[in-house]
Amino acid sequence: MQNYINNTYDEERALYAIDGANIIGCNFEGPSDGESALKEASNLNIENCSFVLRYPLWHVTNAKMSGCSMTETCRAALWYDENIDISNCELGGIKALRECKNIKLEKCNINSTEFGWFCNDVKINNSTMSSEYPFLKCENMEIDGLEMNAKYSFQYAENVVIRNSILNTKDAFWHGKNITVYDSVIKGEYLAWYSDSLRLVRCKIIGTQPLCYAKNLVLQDCEMQGCDLSFEKSHVEANVKGHIDSVKNPISGFVKADSIGEIIMEHDNLNCEISVLKAL
């Protein structure tokens, strides 16, 4: 293993294509403003480094990063990478992760506008995220303990399992397929329109017009708060604890709740069974 310790690099492709290295306490910044510092490198151990310059880890394979920071100016930091473990890192800059495979993030703080597009085999544990459009067209994700503030999250995502998370988002899961969320809070607007095979288990759902135009939608022991015009044109099987503000034109299946403020059934061909303990 080569050792690069407590150095500063600012030239173009400073450590290009190195294979087998410990990179510890290094800063990637300076007046030369060079890009792509570790492009096409492999078998790296990166610890306590600061990344300020653009495109530092492209086409990298087999790396571990811990205690590192990527600033706002570190744009498009990790692209086309494979087999990367990232722990206790600050990931900033737009488009921080894209078209990567087999990525693990543990105890990270992510602040990246378009994070995680077109990725495969991603695991995220005990992390926080601020984003606008994260996880577009991601596949095969496992998430546990994510606190996320975002807008258009998980659009077109497939094969996702989320546990014990707080998702403060807008129209999450649009066109998503085969997604299961356990024991989480999902707060936003227009949740999961056009989704297919979304399953929510013991979740709290907050926000207007959720879960419309969905196929194979399942809710098990969920709560719904401020949810009006729910399930429009959806094929749904929902067991809800507590109150739903209103249900509108679900196509098939059933909706069961303790109470529903308003039931709107405007078409003759609706075959959804709606049952309440007390209709208000």
C-alpha cells in the first residue's frame, strides 16, 4: 500500500489511477483548481480528508472513506464508482453520487441537491439528508434510520426497503415499484402517485392527496394525518388506525379506518369496499 499523508493536492488528476493506497489527512484544494484527483483509482483507504475541488472520485473501485468532508464546491464527487463504503462523512456539493453500484453509507450527513441518481445496490444507515431530487431511478436500496428533508424523492425507484426513517418530502415515490416502508413517518404532498406495489407498514402518513393512481397499494396498521382526497383512482388494500380526512374514488380493494370525514364516490364502476367504525 502506498501512503499519502497530510499532503495538499490541487493539480489536475493529482493521484490519477493509483492502485492500493492509504490517503490520510490530505486536502484536495488550492490555486491550480485541478479536477478529478482520484479518477480511475482502486483499492483505497481514505481517512480524514477534505475535498474542495470538483469530480474527485470518478470510476473508482473498492474504496473505504471515513471522517471525510466534501464541501459545496466539490461538485459531482462520486460518479461511476463501485464497491465504496462511506462512514462518518459530510457529503456536500450538487450531484454527489451518481451511476454507482454497491455503495454503503453509515452515519453520514448529506447535503446534495441531486443525490444518488441511477444507482444500484445502495445501503444507507443512520444518516441525515438535505436534498431536492434524491434517488431518481435507483434500484435495490436498503435504508434504515434516515432523516431526510427533500422534495421529489425516489421517483422511478425500484426494489427499495426503508425502515425507521423520517421522510419529510413532497411527492415521494412517484412511479416507484416494489417499495416497502416500515415504521416510518412520511410527510409531504401527493405521496406515491402512479406507484406500483408500494407497501406501507406501521407508518404515519401526513399531507394532502396521498396515494393516488396507484396499483397494488397496501397499507398495514398505518396512521393518516391531514390526508384529504386519498386513494383517488387507486387499487388499494388499506387498514388505517384513526381518522382519514377524505377518500375519493378508489377503484378496487378496500379501505378500513376508524373514521373518515368524507367519502366521495363519483363513478358507477368503483369496486372498492370502504368500511368505518364511525362515519363523520
